[in-house]
Amino acid sequence: MNTDPVDTILAQWQTERPDLDVSPMGIIGRMGRLTKHLERALQAVFSDFDLQGGEFDVLATLRRSSQPYQLSPTMLFNTLMISSGTMTHRIDRLEQAGLVQRIPDPGDR
């Protein structure tokens, strides 16, 4: 049977505390390891386009927002659940790359 580092951790817990059900730790541990692998693979793709994952999230959010594919910065950061400062940084980078354009809101000072 193949084992992985998570199996080693579970076996250690079994030895030290056989009274505990640590099986959820196996699921969580493997999900964490899988997440790291996926993030590396995604970043490799994003880097081909000189993007970071967060910048891709902004572009994807704009694209799924229907034509004319524009949202206010407030709508964007609320949708993405990030701070306004993080949103500003992402928009700045995307604007410098020519991937988004800021359009002043005539109803906003």
C-alpha cells in the first residue's frame, strides 16, 4: 500500500492517542497538499500572461458581469471579498498592463 506524509502523521497520532479519531486530519491534510499543487499549476498558467491569481479573479469577475463588463471598484472588492487597498493595487496593475480601463462615474465625486 502506498503511503504519503499524511499517513505518517496519522500513524503518529494513532500511536500517541489511539483514543482520538483523527481521520478528519487526513482529509484536511490531503486537501491542503492538493491545494498547493493546484495553486502552483495555476500560477504557472497565469505567469504566461504576466498575471497573478488575484488579477485573474478581477478579470474573470468583470467578464462574468455581462456587457459592458464593468463594475465599480466597490462592487469588485465586495464581490471578491478583499480590501479596497488590495482592489486598488490589482486595478492599477491591470490598467498598467492595458487589460482594464478606469471610467469616471459622473454620479460620483
